[in-house]
Amino acid sequence: LIYRGNRGLAVHNSELQTDRPVSDDHRDHTPVISPDGSRIVDSYWQDGHWEVHTMNIDGSNRQRLTTTPLTVIADKTELVSEEVMGKERFVVQENPWWNHAAPTWSPDGSKIAFLTDRSGQWEIWIMNADGSGQRPMFPNGALEGLTLSYNGVDERMLSWR
């Protein structure tokens, strides 16, 4: 069993009744162990938005699988003027980053499904286990009328089973 502890991720061995730390990073959330037991995928809180990361079961070899392209960040970044202590400064009005969260492994471990708001609303997307081939899981309109949201809770949102 993998869970989010006080200071990061930990694995509980029910046979031995022992717990072993995997990561000491409090930004790791919603961990899921791969079907072969060798890897972990999780939601990672990074700079005000969610990303999908993987790592080995021992916490080594962390890899970020999702990101917002710089062209999107530049396009969505709108600076607004505000006055602070009598001086004008420019700040970003909204967070221009996409969120990617609540990942889960396919039964064979070759794919990862996750939630993303890159289209302006939360949708279910899929990618290869190495982060390549990111695309919507369902064709346009297939989930019409279904509203998804992700609020950063440590609950499993998606499952292949």
C-alpha cells in the first residue's frame, strides 16, 4: 500500500507491518503503484499548479511527464498594473499553467490516464508511460454534459478497473 504521509510518500508492507519512506517531498499527492510494482505515478504540486510525475518504487529517478508549453504560457499571460506602497508594478492576472492531476496506470502499465484542464475544462487524457503521446481519452463530445473537477484531494479519481 502506498500513501501520502506527513512528509511525503510512504509504502506500507501489510505482511511485515512496516512502513518505508519513498519521498520526503510534501508536494507529492495521490500516488498509484504500477501494475508490476516497480514505479509510482503521482500528482505533484508545483509552482501553483499540478503536474504528473513518476518515480521508481524506492523514490529514485523522478521524472516529470507533463508540462505547459511556453507558447501557451506566453499567450495566456496577461499582466495587470497594481499599486503597492505608492509604486506601480505589473503582475500576472491569472495562473497561465495547465493542471495535470489524478493519474492512474493502465492494467498493463503501458499507459497513464490523468485529468487535465488544458482545454479550459477538466477532461480525461491518456499518455504513454514515458509521457509521450498525450491525447484526450474520448473523442470530442463523448463526455458532453459530464462535469469533472479536481480539488487537490488525496483520493483516487480514475481507475482502469
